[in-house]
Amino acid sequence: MKSYQGKGVYGAIAIGKISLLNKPEAAVKRVRVDDTDGEKSRFEQAKALSLSQLQEIYDKALKEVGEANAAIFEIHQMMLDDEDYNESINNIIETQSVNAEYAVAVTADNFAEMFSSMDDAYMKARAADVRDISNRIISNLTGETSKGNFSDEKVIICASDMAPSETVSLDKDRVLAFVTAHGSSNSHTAILARNMNIPAVIGAGDNFLNDIQDGCKAIVDGFTGEIFVEPDDGTCKKYLEKQRADEEKKRLLQELRGKENITLDGRKINIYANIGSVGDIGKVLANDAGGIGLFRSEFLYLENSDFPTEEQQFTAYKKVLESMAGKKVIIRTLDIGADKRCDYFNLKKEENPALGYRAIRICLTRPDIFRTQLRALYRASVYGSLGIMFPMITSVSEVEKILGICDAVKSELKAEGIEYSEKTELGIMIETPAAAVISDKLAPMVDFFSVGTNDLIQYTLACDRQNPDIEQFVDNHHEAVLRLIEMSTENAHRHGAWIGICGELGADTDLTERFLRMGIDELSVSPSFVLKVRDAVRSIDLSK
């Protein structure tokens, strides 16, 4: 038996045989051609086929992982139609009289190198995307595709790395788990694995890949990131028991549907869900969430080729509120910037975009965009119980400006005879240390706080969460982060505001009891974690 250590990205146990995912050879031969027009035509045909395949993958992803996570495949389709990308390929074919495969490969290398050299984390990530779409075109030109040795039984897919399109294309009914030698826990592939509920481990290393063969028996522990190849009887018995216990726990969680989120000593807490699009509402209802604690409105912008109109936004917000039938819905205003970018915003290149022009800073300096969104939100407010949440707050003056704009928008609507709800709650995100430290000043100005732990950890620990090289330095349980959350909780309650957590720590059941003892009122998590957190809450006795 041999064991290997990676990083688990979806907690579950898989036991079965390995199937190596063999990708086509990366090296593409340069071949001189006389018929350059014919090569251009071959490229166009391969591109058309690639677009069709990506549309099929998008449709599959839409059903399995939701609109927000499927958006990456829309980006891939747009990249295939990029003018510079296409001109480069056609120019290489024409001027060098070479085959289409070679022209695509050279263009992919050039563009990937260009993206990789950028400081912007979002643009760096585009390097993997351009390689993914280029490899698809080359595969369609050569007729070669990635192959795994599938049989009728489920298998553990193992590969050097996996592109998002490969992950979504997997037949879930034939996959027990997947393991990659490389990759980051923040990659699209890891995110998709979590949303597809597939046990997964990334970063197992080249030694793992070199040591394994098709048909080897293996155990994958998605909780700890451990992989055991050709496990002995004792290890098999141990993990079979762990697998049964995990499956039984998941079965028991389903029995919690309809139950209250109440501790053993009688304290009730709200457990809401985070979503990225209207298409995710079904998951909220299916997992019995009490409301929506974070609706990421920026996906309305990311999915558009131009600024979404007031009517487009109103229609989306109205649908969410109506679908939730009076349950609380908290919509975060535009959070573009940093790793989320829209070309039509024409944002300048920044040395450090995570600390740059983003979120509320864009809204306050481009009030036309902000007012359009607020008008749509207030108009929709009459269709349910709405909370509006403002991201990336660092000062009292920002909140004063926000409240002034909100008042102006309400006055406009009133003058136009358009209804809005006076019960609409206003809140801010505590995701910067500055906001936490001055939370005593901010709390009297708003109805609620929501702690965005992903960015709060990043800014408190000075660790870029998009950088896989420093994952080892990111301590999600760092005492400094927890103290900032506790400080914010005390100040919120002192001034009559409620406070929730909408970042990933909200689903960390190792911290649930500590959060409840702090006085956190609400936890908002991915829909699939709602019942798990409910189970944790119902097992806690705060009187002890």
C-alpha cells in the first residue's frame, strides 16, 4: 500500500478502481502547407464544432451546477470568437504557410504567456482558459480526445490536471471521484467539483501520477486529501466504515428538512443560502433554507455584453423575491472588480486589483450605474422581504453617501408614483479590517451586518486568496479574524443591528458553536450545506 497527500476539495469517501485520463499529446507538429485557404477553412470548421460542444457543456453545467458556475463556459465561447485570437491564428497560417494545428498551438502559447505575466489575478486565470479552448480546437482538428478507461463500473478519474470543461463533461453516474496531480482549491475545476458533489482531491503530486496504473484499487478521502493506492485489508475496513458513517449522516440530514434551527437550550438562528443567479433558487428551496442571505447581483452584469437595464434587473430581483414567498432575500449590490471583471466597464489595469477600484468604490464614483440598480431593487421590494447589502465598506463617509443616494432614489420613485417597501432593510458587509474596527460607528447607521469572511481573511492575513502558492499561510481559524468578527457582533447588538456570516466560514461546523456563543444571528451558506449547519446548530447547548 502507498499513500499520498493532496488537498481535499469535496468531503466524501470513494473506494474503487483508478482510470487514468489520457490527454492527447501536447506537442503539435509544424507542417508546411500550400493551401492556406484550406487550412483556414479547417480551423473555422473546428472552431464551429468547438462552439457547439461548449454550448452542450454549458447546458449540462446549467442543470448540474447552476447558472453562476456555468458562466465560465460562456466566457470560453466568447474567447473563441475573440478577434485578436482569430486574427493571430489566420495570420500565422497565411504568413508561415503552416497547418492550422500549429497556428492554434502557437497562438495559445503566446496568449497564455501574455495572460500569465499580468499582475491581475483574474487575467492570470485566463491563461488556463485560453489553453483549454485551444486544446479543444486542436483535438477537433486532429480527431483526438481525452480518454479514460471506463467500464460499466464507476471509477476514480486520475489526471495531471483537469480543465473545467473536462470536469463538467464527466458522466457523474460513472465517476466515483477524481484526483489531480496539480491544481488549486480556488480553481474553476475545484469549485465545479464541490458543486457537483463529486469527491475530489487536487495537488496529489507527480509521484502519485507516475506510480499509479489503470485498474489499481484506491481510496480517496475528500475530507483529508489522502489517497491510498492498493490499500491493505485494515485500511479498506476502516474507510468502508467511514464511508458508511458519512452516507448515514447525509441520510439523517435529510430528516432535518422542515425542522427548526434551534440549539438544545432553545436559541434559534437563521440559516440562509448564498446564490449567484435566479437559476439557483431551486437549490435554495430543495435544501430547505430559511431565506437567501447573499444574492450576488454582479452575475447580471457578468452575463451581459452591456450594462443591464433597470427593467432587466427589476425582473430578476422581482422573480427572486416572489419565488421566496415572503422569506428574507438579501441582495448584494454590484461587486465588480478584483477577480470579477466586465470589459464594458473599461476598468484600468491595476497593480493590486484586490485593493483597488472595485465594488462600492465603483458605485460611488459612477452613480448612474448605482442609481439604476437601486431603482430596480426598491421597485422589486414590494414583492417580498428585501434586504440590500453594500460590499467593501471601509468608512462612515461611504455609508453616509450610500444612505443619501438611497433616500434620493426613494424620493424619485415616490414623485413618479412608483411603489416601494419602507420595510426594506439596509446592511453592509464586514469584509475589511477597517469596517470591523469601526463597527461601533457603522452599526447605528444600518439594520444589519453580514461578514464576508473570504475577503476578511484575505485582508487581515495579507494573503491573496487567488494565489495557490500561499495557501499554506492562510489560516481560516486565525484568532485575529475571529476577534474582528466578535468585535463586530458586539457592536452590532449594542446598536440594535443584527449580524450574519455569508462567507465560507459560515459553513465551517468546527466554528459553529463559537459563532453562536459570539451572538451571530444568521449563517448564510451554499445551499448544499444548509442541512449540515442545521444539524450542527441543533447539537449545541449554549447553556453549558
